[in-house]
Amino acid sequence: MNWFRRFMMGRYGVDQLSFAMLLLSMVLVMFTRGRLWFLAVLGFVLLGLAYYRMLSRNISARARENGLFLQYGQGLQNKWRGWLARMNDRTHRYYRCPGCRQRLRVPKGRGTIAITCPRCHQEFIKKT
Ligand SMILES: [Zn+2]
């Protein structure tokens, strides 16, 4: 393994982004059949990119990409958690204000009511 260590010296190596790319490319290549062949091609491109990143000597650029990826992943995770929490909420309904897109929480089971947005004060009618 000595030659490998020497080969990897000064190169970026594996990070979370490359790992995710490798996983996704494997899934794409293995499970893509027939008319979706272009997804397999995409998988190979992704595989190539993952290796390119691992062997790259531009470490700061690669670290920056990985940082963005982690940030994005965190955002997705928060969205998913929020969605789950709203799905499990049996006592409230969630609406978005038609005026400012603010998310509003209203108690369930009050029939048709007029809701006033606390942010932009627009009124709208919803069933609860
Ligand atoms: Zn509003």
C-alpha cells in the first residue's frame, strides 16, 4: 500500500460529497434498465467526477464543494423533518398565506374560517 499512499499524497481524497456521488452512481448504473439507459450514462459520468474529486490536487476548491454539499444536505434534512412534523400534527392544519407565502398553523375542526395573516394582514377563507 506504500505506492498508494505516495500516489495519494497532496491529493484531496474521499469526502462526503464524493461518497454520495459514488453511491448514487452505483445505484444508477446497477438499477437502470432499458429506456432509462441515459441514467446509467449519468451514473458513469458521476463516477468519473467522484474519482476526479478524490484525485484532485486543488484541495481548497474540493473542500468548498463539500461544504456546500453538506449545507444543502442539512437544509434538505430540516425540510424533511418539518414536513414529517406537520404530517404528524393531528390537531392543526397548515396553510400558506396567498399574499406573502408565510406558513400559518390553524387548529383543526373549526369549520370554514377567515384567517388573517399575522405578517401581511391579508385575510383568506379556509376549511379547517
Ligand atoms: Zn401574509
